Amino acid sequence: MSPLAFEHLTVSSSDSVVYTITMRKPPENRITVTFAQALISALRFIEREIGPGKPGCVILQGSDTKFWCTGVDMEESRQNPFASTDGFYPLVATLLDYPLPTIALLTGHTFGGAGPLSLSCDYRVMNSERGFWCMPPVNLGLHFDGIGALARLKLRPQVARRVLLEAYRFTGVEALEAGIVDEIAPPDEMHAAAIRLAQIHAPRAAMGVYSLLRNELWGDALERFRRVSYVHGKRPHAPPKAKI
């Protein structure tokens, strides 16, 4: 299948089982409302293409080895208090409820909201030579309901503390040791590593219960993100007190 273009991203597959979504939004794949909705549209397109009762897996990667994603676009958030409500939160909720296994291929720096975004995927493969994984809300004065849910549910308590309360910057090797990522690989081998992992897990979607079983594990995080998705009657979070 030749790559299909969505806004600021492409979708490709060589076998109609493992699909790769490549994020191509300057600068640094920051999440805006339109970008998040484009990603959701791409995920739904793949879901329809594969169909129910079929094996399938999705890889979400960056387009270069410098950045995977640097989280929510703070400038948009300052101008639109509902930007994350209409974009980032529904995107994370979509991934947590997705019927197919998902793999975040962390090609480069993974900062801020990209932390929960990567944790919302089932598996993570990280660049072993370049890039940090970091969630700095404690340094920015930033909070929203559920910001720590995935770290609490998926990581060891001591690691979750370093992530959320210390804003520690993990290298690929450190992220692997901490259990934040499942594999690391050099840049020229990253995609192949993600493909191998995807081929292992794609058949697990065929019975149609993958998302149900996932939510037995991480359902609390899903409900928290659903509660702040598409909410306009109140502000679901306060603006950050510092700039990145």
C-alpha cells in the first residue's frame, strides 16, 4: 500500500496487517486540535481497513531522529482553553480504547504530553542513541485530572515518582531499565524492531477482545481522559505557570 496523506501525517503498510502512522507536523510534532483529530481519523481509517476479527497493529512514529513529539502546543492552549479538551485528551482516550495493539516508536525527544501519549500505546520502542523521555509538569506548574494516571498504572512507584514529581529526563537506556519502554534500538534499526514487535502482537487483535482486556488493566486512565474530553462547561485544567 502506498502512503496515504492526512494532515501532517502519512499512513503506510506493506502487508495490510501492520500499519505505520508517521507524524510530520512542524515544529516537533506538537499536538494541536487539528493534528490530534487527524491522528484520530488515521487510527479510525486503519481500523476500518483491517476490519473486525482480523489481525492488525499500528506503529506511531516520528519522521526524524530528533523529535518524536514534544507534547501539547502551549501557544494554542493559551489562546484556546479547550484545545486539549478537543484534541489531546480525546486522542489519548482513543488509543486507550483502540481495538488493535499499538506501538509508539520514539524516534527522538519525547517531552511533556508526549509522555502520556506514548504510555497510552501498548508498547514503546525508543531510539538508543538520541533523545530523552521526560514529563516536566512539576517545573511548569501544570496539572490536569488524570495527568499521572498512566504513569501510576504502568510504571513502578519509584519510577512514576521520578517521572511526575522530579521531571527526570530518561535516556533510552535509562527508560528501558525503568520499564518506560520495552525495547531500544539504534536509529537505522528502530523501525525494523517495531515491525518485529508488531508482527508478534498483531494476531492478538483477531478475537475482538483486545481493547476490553486492555481496559481491565488501564481502564481507570481511560475514564479520566474521557471525563476531560469535549468538556466546554468548565475549564478542565489551569494554564501553565511557566513557559518551556
